[in-house]
Amino acid sequence: MRRQPQLLMGLWLAGIVVTVQPAWGSGNPPLSESGSISTNPQRLLSQASTPQSPILVNGVRIDTTNQGIEVILETKQGEKLQVVNSNSGNSLIAEITNAQLSLPSGNTFRQENPFAGITEVTVINQDSNTIRITVTGEVGTPTYELFDSDAGLILSVTPVSPSASQPETPQQPPEEKPTTETPTSQPTAETDTPIELVVTGEQDSYRVREATTGTKIEVPLRDVPASIQVIPKEIIRDRQVVRLNELAENVSGVRPQSTLGGLASQGYFIRGFATGFENLRDGFKDFGFTSPRDVAGVERVEFLKGPASVLYGSATSPGGIVNTITKKPLSEPFYQIGGTFGSYDFYRGTIDLTGPLTENRAALYRLNVAYENANSFRDFVENESTFINPVVSLKVGENTDLTFAYEYQKYNYVFDRGFPSNNTVIFDLPINRSLDEPNLQDSEYKSNNFTYVLESRFGYNNNWKFRQAFNVLSVNGASQGVQPDSINEDGQTARRRFRRSESDQTNLAFQNEISGKFNIGSISHNVLVGLELTSNQFQSNFFRGNIADLNIFNPVYGAQPELIRRTYAGEYGGENVAFYLQDLIEITPNLKLLAGGRFDWVNSYDRYEDDPDFNTRNSDSEFSPRLGIVYQPTDTTSIYASWTNAFNPQTFGRNRNNEPFKPETSEQFEIGIKQDFLDNRLSATLAFFDITKNNVLTPDPVDSDFSVQTGEQRSRGVELDVVGEISPGWKIIATYAYTDAYVSKDNNSDLLNDRLAGVPYHGASLWSTYEFQKGNLQGLGLGLGLVYAGEREASLPNQIQIPSYLRTDASIFYKQNNWRAAVNIKNMFDTKYYESQGFFVVPAAPFTVLGTISFEF
């Protein structure tokens, strides 16, 4: 019988009635003197009193005038913003020294070519107290003046024109501005009517300057002492990614992990360790190994490398964690339909609709739908997928938002695990060769995911935020098929078995967090306090049967399984209560300290339906600390060091003395440098790490039928990630990693120094696109990609090595007005290569072509 997490549900119901505007945080801000505002570009700092915490800027937009543009920072306290300016080449730089961006989706604004003579405008959080505005001129440094309005602070910018004299001072913008339409073409200097460009987050950029996975708070990545790489939807689009684990190729130290028999779900090797079940979706635990996830609803994917228990608790991989961020409703109408077709009868259609539900934009919606039907280069393999993802966001108060999201995915596929990992003869087989039985392979999984998120800002300057979130994820289905376990000694036949599994999985999670900023003297604090309650259960039945061997070089199919029997029936899971605290301390503007810790109390169980004598119940508690420091000698350089821990409870089994196993623990030391280049258009992260995983189960030297926790695994290496824009239209993301991951201690001497599965010593990748910016070829783009992986061990214990490979990808695309068409060639030179599942070797796709076309309305 399924367990009912009554404590969790009771606390959730109680949390619904939490007052989202606490009385103690609703006091009026202290009064300050008012006065005239200078229009001199060098604003006097003494004109506004300094608040205790940075002023929040809730929106950024660009309006055009007949002489230039207006960059508008939307805030109710525009008259208090303090501005200083400087120049760098053709770039005008204005810094707001007492403010922070707090945009609805990604705290970075970027717009290319908003006006003749201006090539780019960017607005970013330079540090925890400073907003930097950069306006780059085409032939010279633009000039600007400042104005205050009810909307906020206005920077009226005039470009330098090679064919005109210095323009006059721009006039005050009209009070009423059009807000219902966003133009599809770029304005010119002759535009008479102001046109509003509303942008949330970066537009069409590979570089993301801020992510929440590493800290759960909104801070620039350069302020976080960890290696965090973000893959935005632009890279997903340009590479024509259809499986999320393809993104591993764009992150150093990360390799794709083939998952459960061909299931389109997330699986990764990060810094040598498999993630398996430890992925996140919008900050909640996800069944990444067995739950299919469609890319249609994905805004970006954030990779946090290294142990992450300090924020996400138990069952996290020592190598890192992957957080998929889903698309949210937009305040401006956006409608897009797309279709993709390609090799092996691949057909896919998508719909993305979003906009306001009410005239005052107090209610927003988004709907993503995708359908996919495809065959495969593998014999007898096919899949069909349906994905529906509605989201509704409500503004229930001036500073309070409530979001409801639901995801449904149904995935039918043919179960296929590839080749056994015990004999190199598999590399002589055609990559399409199936060692299964075509009439027995069948799988179907359904996933239902519901989330609600309540966010409310309060306190002086709305610098504090209360967040409450609830998530329920249910995945159920069944898969069956014949899998080849090993190649026999004759090197001609495969030993096989029939398997069938039926599973029903449920995750419940309830999160409550308060975060905010305050100063103690000259030291700034950005704190996070959280309470999380989770409950998870996994019910399953496993069946196994004998089936005839198969000649791998001359297969004759049609065998039927015999002696099918149930090998497992039961349930495992547990409940978890966690409290966590974190503080990002700005000691000086260029010296920051991140400290945090999390207490977890975990009750886990494992219940066997057929043999109650093997039932177990464990109670574990663990403290997971993290400490990091960041030193920023310049505005473009961050040097960091960190130390962090993680743990993973051992649910199954007991030792020879009938005692439960202790949790696995891991520890990481990391140092690195983050450097910006080319006027902050390009960034690089170089990191060195050393991870040790302890309490690994190894055979008991007294009785090999039992295990003891004396094993140790270690991974250390160097990683380099480069991402951004080299010049207008030329984007790049490149990686290199050296990873030495191996068994450092084990009672089995044969395992000692064995390498961990699927991880090469050397790996590198490059993806770059160039889009013509002007002339007859404007809108045309080309892309080129390279992926290299060195030799890898197929499994642990090591038996065979998977050969190294170099793969080449390419693309050509064209976009104009409201449509975009692209052709992507994957594995252009038909390289034969393989990936590891950890136990099986999975052939990768040969030469593949995908064509796509999308329309916006």
C-alpha cells in the first residue's frame, strides 16, 4: 500500500494561509529629502541619501526618439538612483551604484542594434550593489543625459553619426508610450514615432550572466565561488537539440549518460560521477533517469558542478547537479509554431503561446505543446511522444505573484540497451544491429507534474522576498524487452535475458524560503533561510525470464522467454525534513564570502512484498556545509576558492552484523578564475577540482555475501568553459576538460585504480555560429560544431575501453521578419562512436539531417 505523507500535506495546507505581506515587514521607509535632479551626466552622489539596501529595478526597456534612444530603468525610486559614468573605446558605461536588477526572467538585459549608430545596449548586475549600463557606439562613444519620470530613471542616449553634426539634446519623452506591440524591424534614425522594445532577460545570446541554481538567490555568476554553466534556449535552438542530455557536450567535465533502454530523459556523468536520479526541475527533485522530459518547455539548463547537498540535500551526485528551468509566461503576446523533420522518419511539431489573460496584465499564461514520432538508425527502434505544458501566473497583490504550472508527458518507445560491455567484438558489429527481440520490446511511461509557486516581496525597498512552492511529480509505466547481458566466450553469441518492470513513482516537495539584503556597517549581507519537506516513494514489480542466446553476426529473431518469474515486488522511499541557511557577504566591493549549511533528517525504508525479513528502515541526519570566497581585482576578473560536502543515504541492505549502512559522503575542494573579455561580451571559467567520495560499498572480506563501507572513489581535474559573442553575430561556446576519476580504495584488489565508467581523461567541444548582420545576406547564418572524447571505460569493473572519437556538426539557417528556417547536420562525416550507460555500450547516431521551420505571430 502506498505510504501517505500526512505530515508533509498538513504542513502544506497550513502554509497556504501564510500571510504573504508580514506586518513586521510592511513599515514605511524612512523619509528622505527631495530636491531637483541634475541633468549633468556626472550625477552628484550627494544628491540622494544612501539607502541601507540596494534599490530594486523591476524592468528595463528601450524607447527610440528622433535623435537616439532612451534606456529606462523602471523603479518607483528613480530619483534616488546614483549614477557615475566612464568610457571604454566606443562604449559609454554608466554605473548605478546603489541598485540591483530584479527582472521577471533573468537579470540581464541586452539589445542589439536598437538605433542607427548604436550596436548594442546591455544592462547587468555588476555586483551586489551596482547596475552597469553599457551602450556601444558604431563609430564613437555615445553621449547621454539623465531624466526622472514616474516610470523611473531615463538615460537619453545620442549616438555619434559619421554623416551628421552633433545632435541636439533629446527632448523629454511623451508621458504615454505604446505598450501593446513590439516591432519586428529595427528602428532607424528617421523614425518619428517612439517605438517601445520590451525585453525580459537576454535576447538571442549564448551568454547568461545570472543563474539561481548555485545559490537559490539572484546574484551574478561572477559573484558565486563555483563553476556554473548555463545553456540557454538559443543554444538548444541553434544545435537543434531534441534530447536534453545532448547538452552535456557544451559543458566541460560533463558527458551524456544513456538512460533506461532508450528513454528520452536526462542522464549525465559530471566530474566522473553519474547523476542518475539526482536532477532538478525548477529546483525540485526530478526522476531524471526514468522520467522523460521534452525540450519544448525548457528555457535554459543550469549545470552546477560539485557537491550540492548544501542547498538540495540528500541523493545528490558528488559530481554536480543539473537544473532544468522551464518557460514562464510573458507579459507581451508571443505565438510560435514549429515543425522539424529529418533522417529515420523523424517528425516533430511544437506550439508555444504566451501573453496576458487580462487587459491589465494581472494574469498571464503560457502553453507549450509538442508531439514527436520517429524511427531510429537502430533496427526495430521507434518512439512516440506527447507533451502538454500549461502555465498561469497571477498578480495577486502589488508585490505578490502566484504561478501554477502543469506538465503532462506520455512517451512510448522500444526498449533498447545497445551492446554488452565485456568484449571488444561489439565494435565489429554494425551500429544498427539489435541483439534484442523485435516483438518483445515495448515501453510506455506517463509523467504528471504539478507546481505552484508563491512569491512576495516586502520590507524597505522590497528588498526581502518570501517564496513558497509545492511540487508533486508522478511517473508510472512499464517497460519490457530482451537485453544482452554479455558476449559468450566464443565471441559469436550473446547471453540474453527477458525483463519486465512495472513502476509507480511519486515525489512531493514543499519549500519555504525567505531571502533578503541588509547592511551591518559597511558589510553587505544577502541571506537565504529555507525549510524543505519532501516525501518520495517508488513502487515496482520486476520480472525475469530465460531466453535463447543470439548469434551477434547472423541473428535469427523469434525466440520467446521461458520461466518468467517475479524477482522483486516492493516499495522504497522516505521522508526528509531540511533546514538551510546561506549568507553571501560583501566584505568590500571586490571581496565576497559565501557561507552556508543544511541540516537534513532523513527517514528511509525498503519494503519487500515477498520476503518481509529483508525489510529495512533507516534514520539518518547529516550537516552539509559550504564555504567559498571570491576576490575581484578588476571589474572583469573573479578569483574564487570553495569547499563543500554532500551525502547520499544508503536505502538498501545491511551489513554482516545486521546494521544499516551509513550515508555515502563526499567532499570537494575547488579553485578557479572567471574572466570577461571583449567588453564583457565573452566570458571564460577555468576551474581545478578535487572530489573524494567515501563510505562506498565494497565486499566484506569476512563474508563476500555482505558488504562493508570501506571503499573510496576520487576525481580530480581541470575544466575550461568559454561562452559569448566574439563580434556582432559571431557566437561561440567552447569547452575542455581533463578528468582523472578512479577507485582509490577497495577491498577488492581487482577494482583498485579502475577508472570510473564513461569518463575520458580528455574531452573538448566547440559550437559556433555566425549570422550576417547587414547587406543582402542579412539574416543568413552558419554553424559549426566539434565534439571530442578520449578513450573511456565502458563499465566498473573495467573490462573494455570505448574508443575515442571526433564528431563534426554543422548548420545553416535563415531568419526574416517572423519566420526562421534551419538545416542541422549531425555527425557530418559519419563517425562511428559509442557512449556508455555505465553497464552497457550504446551506439551513437550516424550522419543525421534535421530540418526545421518556425513562424511567429
